[in-house]
Amino acid sequence: MPRTLSAMDGTTATADDFLDRALLEESVKKSGLLWVRAEGQDEGRPLWHAWHDGAVVVVGDGAEQPLHGLTAGAGAAVTVRSKDKWGRLVAFAAEVSVLEPHGEAWTGAVEELRGKRLNAPDTDSMVDRWARECRVLRLAPVGGTSERPGAMPEVSHAAAPMPSTATTRQPIPAGLPKLVLGRLRRRG
């Protein structure tokens, strides 16, 4: 029987729930890239992000990354990849909300995002541009993880390649090895 624990807000959860949440949070913090699929869409898209106040925060639209399909009150499926192996590590459902520019939550989220933004063309005025042109979204986890080490689906999530007449494998010309080895011998 799983041991139940009481949280500070009066709710109860199992030890596995707390471990799930810790894995989710640590994975998101260490990963530089997430795959986010908006509710009703077939494919996810990669987004750079930050972790702030118990949720993923992203900035986009305008001159930043596109946030197609992510709208306030909708859901999203978030997949976190392993930073070292690049494979799927954790997946979870999230509720999307828009942070209002210059509000307390927006300011805190932007401070976290600011440190993660690489190669910004306007580092000094970036925050003002985000307030004018972009949306800052908060993706709050809903429930536990749907995928994690030890609980991964058997099906592949790889997309099938687009149909094409191009080929990538043909026999190498018979004289190529001799030509390459001859050049190497002459050089050295």
C-alpha cells in the first residue's frame, strides 16, 4: 500500500506523486528544450523555456519562437528530453495561461527567461520588446507524469519520413576506395 503524505495546502498525495513531481521539475530545469503539442494538434514543436514558480514558462510570437495553437485555458502535452542522451525522459499534461505584461507573475517569469535567451539581437531592450510584441505563457503541470523512466509506451513516436524519390544508399563506385587510399598514401 502506498504511503500517503500531507502537503502544506492540506491535500494528500503518495510518496510516488512527490517523486513524480520532483522528477518532472528537475528534468524541465536541466533540459534546454521541450516538445510542446497544443491541444487539438497532431505534432509538437520544440520550445526553449524556463522553470518558474512551479510551471514551465515560454516566450514567443513576434520576433521570438512561434507558439502556434497555445492559447489561454487550453491544454498542452509537454515532453522533456534528456539533456545528455536527447531521448524522451518525461511527459506530462499542462494547462496554458497567458501572463499579463508587467504583472508580478510576468516579471518573475521574464527574469528567468531572460537568462535562458541565447543570441538575442537586443539584449538591453529585450524585455520591453517582449512586453510589446510577444506572449509569455505559463504551462502548469496537471496531474502526474504520463511517461517517465520505467513507464514508457511501447509504440514509437517517430514521425514517418515524407515521401520522396530521393535515395540515400547506392553502391559506391568500384574505384572510389582505391582513389581515396591513393590520396592518403601520397600525403603521408
